[in-house]
Amino acid sequence: MINILDNNSLIYLESNGLYVEARHECFITDEVKSEFLIAKRQETYLTKCIFLPITVDLSFYLREYKRVLNVYSLLSFYNLKGTGDVSILATACALAATSSQTNSLFPNINIVTNDAKLIKAIKKEVLSNSIMTTQVVEDWSKLFNQLLVT
């Protein structure tokens, strides 16, 4: 199981004084990290968190990133928002594609978000992709209470 966090979930964690440890199996994309640092300027917070060092096959990732950009309207170049959403969905798709070929390194992927546009894209992607076992965790406060209190 891997939990891919979006910017909103990072803001929630930081504002509640909660830190991610390796046992929580959380990952953030570089784009989400950049969004968080720009909005919150909280690099010291991120240095206290331990995220999984996930690497995805770059060719899978870039193909999925391009496809997600063209299929879903998650990115606003004008407002410079949404790059994290695109990278989250592209990462999940690339992980699902690679894990199906390698007997599932991460059989279950949770995307932790309450972003309505991203949730809609994830649900559409899961329905159209037979190898995706991705779930959306909208009530991330409940998830974090379960993960971080243990």
C-alpha cells in the first residue's frame, strides 16, 4: 500500500503538527512538494517528514503525464496551479502499469485528496483502466488519525 499525498493533505498535516514517518508509506511528487513550498514556505516541516523514495519508470511517467494533460483539465497555466494534480495521477497510472508488469510492487494506491477535480479524474481513470487499483481517500483527516496515532 502506498499513500500519495496532495498539497491539501500536506497543509492539513503541517497545520496540525503531524509528521509523516516511513511506516506510514506516504509519497509526494516533486510537483506537490514545490506547490507546498511555494504556498507555505515550510521546508523545515518537510525535512522532518520521511516519505517513501518511489521511482517510476520515466518513459511510463512521461507518457502518462502527457495523456493526463490532454484528457483532464487539471492544470491552469495562467494560475500556475494543478501541476501537482497531474503528477499525482500520472504517478499512480505509471505505478499501476509498472506493477502489473512486475507482479505488483504497490498493488494498492491511495491518493489522499479532497480536491474535487482530482477526485473526478481519478474515478474516471479507475473505471477506464482495468489495472488500476487506486482508491481516493477524501476523508484524509480520518486516515491521518489512523496512520499517525498508531
